[in-house]
Amino acid sequence: MIDVHFGDNLEVLAGFPDESFDLIYIDPPFNTGKTQARTQIKTVRDEAGDRTGFKGQRYQTVRIGSKAFADTFTDFMAFLEPRIEHAHRLLKPNGSFFFHIDFREVHYSKVLIDSIFGRDSFMNELIWAYDYGARATRRWSPKHDNILWYAKDPENYTFRFEDIDRIPYMAPGLVGPEKAERGKTPTDTWWHTIVSPNGKEKTGYPTQKPLGILNRIVAVHSHPGDRVLDFFAGSGTIGEAAARQRRQAVLVDSNPEAVAVMKRRFSGFQDVHFHGCESIEPAVNPAAKVSSGSLDLFGF
């Protein structure tokens, strides 16, 4: 079951009972001070086009729209604090909280979350590393996000080790054929590319996170039937990850475009309920990828 709530997350969260979720993941605005934007395109067959696709066929790129939101707060920590307090209240005693942020605010965010959950509840800082996009010329190019994991009770939490997806050894010749075939469990650094601008996973929503990242968190830190919450839901990736792994998901967002994207994304899912957003129409499908050279961005 997926429940999508449209509204201010502080107001929506206040209506949920204590200790009612097994896993909470949030990906709040990163306070970059910039407008986050995603241009939507489609491609059409055109021998004079600007793209080369399958079997050398040419395609022309056509811009069909854009989506954007302002990512700036005068006091980011004051904005986060009451929402993280709700997260602590809403977690079950053996629940986990995942906070997705970037290098600009991670240090301040950790101090804030430590003060609410307790320093002993901090379990890991996960680094999602990717290698895509432009390179800086006056500093080392920032190509990672930070995900802070807190367990409400550091002595009692869900960690399904056997459900961790395995990854290839970087030097398989050093470990023998049996181990090389089985692969290894990841460390606290997760290499995974961003969502492809031309891929089938793309929803067209700015700052969409890859399904592979959320699949791993849901699989390892919750059980089938558990309730998962994301109150900065965006494109709804955590909802898809939860539903595909037989978890229940509750999603909250105040952006009508996010709700429109989720209405389209979940149109083929069963038992999806939308609250407070009856007048919002599903978003238009984003362009499909056409290039045979597109990167495979849909798993580890």
C-alpha cells in the first residue's frame, strides 16, 4: 500500500501516531542557495538531428518544458529541527532514520540530529559516490552525497545482512573463483551513477534519486510488511522501492509537481491512495532514452 499526502509535512506528521513507522528516509532540500531545475526533452527521428541513436540513426532534441524549485532557507537548521523531532517520535523502538544531504550542510545536520537522537544512535555515514557531469577547475570536483544513518535504539535495529546486494570485487583474481562469483558486500561508500537524463527511470523531477540506492536501504533496514515514511517525497522513489519489496509506504510532499509526478509514477501500482490532492493531474511522461550509448543507471 502507498499513501501520498499533499501538504506541509509539519502539519501532516503531527497527525501520525507515535512509533508508527519502521523506517524513515528523507532527502530534504540541500540549501544550495540555487534554483534546482530539470529540463524535459523528447527526441524525434531527424536525419539532420543532434543525437545519434541505435544503428546510427539521427534524432533531434526537442525541449518540452522544465521544472524547478528554490533551494534556499535563511535558517536551514531551524527548518529541519521540528521535522527531525517528528521523525524520532514516529520511529518504532527498533526503527532507523536515514538523512540524505550533501557536503554543504552535512556537518551541521549531524550535530542537530545527534542532539535529537543521541550521539550513540549514529551508526554510519554512507557516501553515495557518482562520476557524472561537469568538472571543477579550481577545486576537487564534488561528486558525492552523504546519507546519515541513525538507529533509534543502537542495541536493537533492523539490519538484514543476507539481503544486501553483492557487488563485484575490484581485483577478482586475488580472491579465487568462488568468492569472485559471489561478489562482496558493499562498504560505507556506495558507487552508483545518477539517474540517467535519457533513461527509462527518469521521472523529470529535479533531484530525483536512483532506485538502486533506495532499494538497498529498504531491503536491509526493513522487513516485508513494515511501514516506510518519506516526508520530502519528491518523485516518490522510496515509495516504489518499498512497494516492489512488499513494504507499505507513506509519502508526503508540499509541491504539486511532486504529487503530479507520483500520480503518474504509481499509475500502474495497486492500492495507492492520494490525500488532499484530488485536483492535481498526473504529470506528462518524460522523454524516453533513444541513444544506444546511454549509461546503464538502473542498478549497482
